Amino acid sequence: MNTYTPHPTLSPSRRLTGPATLLFCATLLACGDPSPSPSSTNDASDAADAGASAMSAETFAAAIQTLSSDEFEGRGPSTPGEETTVAYLVEQFQAAGLEPGNGDSYFQDVPLVALTEQGQPRLTVTAGDTELGYAWSTDHVAWTKRVVESESIVDSEMVFVGYGIVAPEYGWNDYEGVDATGKTVVILVNDPGFATQNDALFRGNSMTYYGRWTYKFEEAARQGAAGAFVVHEEAAAGYPWEVVSGSWTGPQFGQAAADGNMERVAVEGWVQRDVAREIFDATGHSYDVLAGRAAQSGFRAVPLGASASVTVTNDVQRSESKNVLALLRGSERPDEYVIYTAHWDHFGRSDDDSMEDPIFNGAFDNATGTAGLIELARAFGALPERPARSVLFLAVTAEEQGLLGSAYYAANPVYPTASTVATINIDGMNVDGPMNDITVVGMGASELDDYLEEAAARAGRTLRPDPEPEKGFYYRSDHFSFAKVGVPSIYTDSGIDHVEHGTEWTLARRADYTSNRYHKPSDEFDPSWDLTGALDDLGLLFRVGYRLVTSDAWPNWREGNEFRAIRDGDSRP
């Protein structure tokens, strides 16, 4: 492990200025009385300063470097890298003065099943007298989520179902008039709003859940399809093909239902857009023409006049992974909880011996968020007095495999969802320096935005909606698991208006990361990162949480939000 040398921009004076200034007025936000007395304000400021002094760029950077070192082997669930990771987290939470968050244990066991493709299955498409063959990883990826050793589709009739969406609220049904039972459906990624940039169609450029690949496979299963392939287009998916091939060619973790996931489509997968074009051409269709039609209301599925065959063979391994829970117990209302979450996992080590660097270190994603969780734990643990409510620090597993750790906690909560005030999620922190703004993914969803907006205003910053709503980040991190069970949740991303360089510079940096390091072994710790912006963001998240745990407020979803009814129906004990 290399020794970390602080970057010149991380000087102690710059380091303390941002968070200390942000945190100084925390109780002005936390007080139920809008006009607190001078003495209470001073006491609160002292408490906030104590929290601020516990967070530093040096310890933050050291934790990122440690978590993303080769020693942690990419933090793969159910691997030796997990054992090293969770032991380190417990050590850090104990040092922060936190108690076990699950009875007398720091762990919640999460049952997993890992399905690993044995070999490189070839996808064969037959169109009349033409037979087309496609190589695994480069042309397509295919798998099964069924807990079986082998699954196949053989001469399965192919049907183009557009975006594969059934959405009554939008008056949309891509499966209307077609029986998909036993067939292989070919599906476009994202949704018609993105394709047309029409704000009146779905949510325009902002991806809905109907645009996520997870939904596509879920709906295909409900329609009885035997196979389902999503067509990869980089702009619509939000990432290049290398992310697909890197994410879906190693062990595929999941949670096994009682029926062994037999309700899932037999074979799921992705194909490159050029592959789809070739298949459509071979059947006398134009991919571009049909894709254009699919984005228009009234589209009907098109049988392609081709059939697909592929066999996938699994090595099935059942295992347990661990969520890590650490608790700061409240002094007055300990049975009310504010949860900070971050996922500790990444993709581990590749089995491909030809790779020069087989370790997916995941420094940005999500060693930065996990290190941020540790810093927040240190800040709360350093408070001179315990806040009224409890604070739970929850480092979840298997986010990269489909939010499995957070989904398991949400379905099996250690603390009742009705007693959970809010969830604050951290997934990838700012490594580019101070920003004038902070991004709220899913801005407008809940009243938590108001808490963050007030904290940001006091720091001279503004809230900004997601600058890339077409990528569906709202559905790609662990807050979504809590939202689905009604718990108000907020997920921030780094701002884009850099104090010195502006927005174009920041967006170019983000694009470079997505193209060259996202979900790749090259996502490694960089000593040149400017972490002052991350400390500023942690200061804001501290202030939001501090206000919640020192007040009796119960923020809710906005009226009309799809999660509001779930929350309203979740009676508090």
C-alpha cells in the first residue's frame, strides 16, 4: 500500500474553512423555534464545530486510498476482499465511538446466490437462409437469473417491442396486440421521452423507471417472454459498451426467490446496436426506421421474421455477504432514526488472466462514498452531546449487482421503516474541488430538498437538478431501495459549477471518467484529486442530518410523488 501524500490544495487552512464554516450554524437549522435564543445558538454552534473538527481531508483521503488498494481486492461481495473491507469498517466505526447497529453485532447477513457463466456462449440468429453468429462479450452478453446450471432459448421467435414499456399512466403499451409467450423480445434502452426530447412524452429528457434495463427485463418476464435482449446505445444507456461487458461477464449476484427465480425470463442480455442493425437488415427491416416509430404513440410490436438461440451454463454458488451497521444512539428519542448509507462493494477481481490489471479497485465508485460515511460517523461521534434521535451508519453490500444489500435491508429492516425519519445516500463524491452548487438527483421528490437548500444557502451555494437526467441515476443507487418502501430519501451528487473552472470543465471531467474509468480497473486512487469539494459536500450532509436528529420534524415526499402514499400508510409505532 502506498503512502498518501496530501495534495497541495488540501492544506489545513483550506480543509477546515469549508466544513467548519458550513457546520458552525447547524443548530440554527436544527432548532424547532425559528428564532433561537443567543445562548442556544452558541451551544449549538459549539456542537457543530466539534463535529466539523472530526472531519479532515487527510483522514478522508487515507480511507479512500485504503479501501481502493489492491489489498482489498476490489471489495467483491463474498470474497476475501469483503472480509478485509468489513473488518476495516468495523474498526473505523468503533474508533468513532459507535456501537453495533444490529443488536450486539455490526453485521446484517445478506444471503446471495452467485451465477457465473462457464464459457463464452454464442448467440445465433437465423433469418430465412441466413445464419448470423455473435461473440460473447464483444457483440453480446447473455445470462440467466434463474438458479439453474443451464438455460437455453432454441429457435425462439424474435419480436421487436420498442421500449418494452407498459405504462397506463402515460397511455403507453408496447406489448399491446402481441403475445410474447415463449418468444425473444428485442428492446430499446431508455424511454421515448429521451428519444424525442419531447417534454410532454413521459418526462422528456429525464429517464423514468420505465427506461431502466431492470424494468425492461421485469416487464418481459410478466409478458411471458423466453428471452429478452436490450439494445445498447451509449447515449441512451448513459455508459459505453465496456461497462456492459465488464459488469455482466463475471459472477452475477442476486437474491434467490423461493422458486429459484423461475419467474424470470430464461435468458436475458444486451446486444450492440450494430448487431441489432445487422439482424434487422437480414430480415428486411431498418433498425433506425423501427426505432423512430417506437418513440411515437401508437407503436405496435413488429415480428422480425428471425429466431434466436443461445445456451448459458452457470456455476451456482450460494453465499452470504454483509451489510455493516453502526449506531449512535439518541439521547431523547432513540427509537427514531436517521440513516446515512453508502455501498462498500465493487466488482472485485477478474478471472480473466489476460488482463494486465485484474482488480476493479473502485476508488471513486464507491471508496469515496464509503470514506465519506466514515467521516460523517467521526463527526457525529465527536459531538459533545448525543442528539435526540439516533443516527445509523449503514454500509451496504452488492449495490453493483442491483442494489441487493439495500434492498435486503429495506425488506428486512433492523429498525422499522415507520420509525426511520430519512435516508441520506452517498455514492461517488466530488474529487474535482469546490463547487458553487450541489446536485440533487431526483430534485423535487421530497421535503428533504428544503433542508439541503437552506444548508447550501448558508454556505453560499445553490441546489441544481441532475445535469444528466437521461442516465437515470435516481434508479441506480441505494436510496431507491428505501424510496420504494416509503422512506424519504435524498441522494446528492457533486455540483458542476466549479468555483474556478466553471461548468464545461466539470462536465468534461465527468464524461472522461464515464468513458475511461467507470466500472473499469482504471478507477484507482489519484493523489492529485482535490478533495476540498467533497469535504464541503460532507459538511452540507452533516448539517441536514444534524437538523433532523435534533428536531422532531418528519419530512415527507412531495404531494403527487409516487412514494407519498406508501409513507402515509406506514404507521409509526
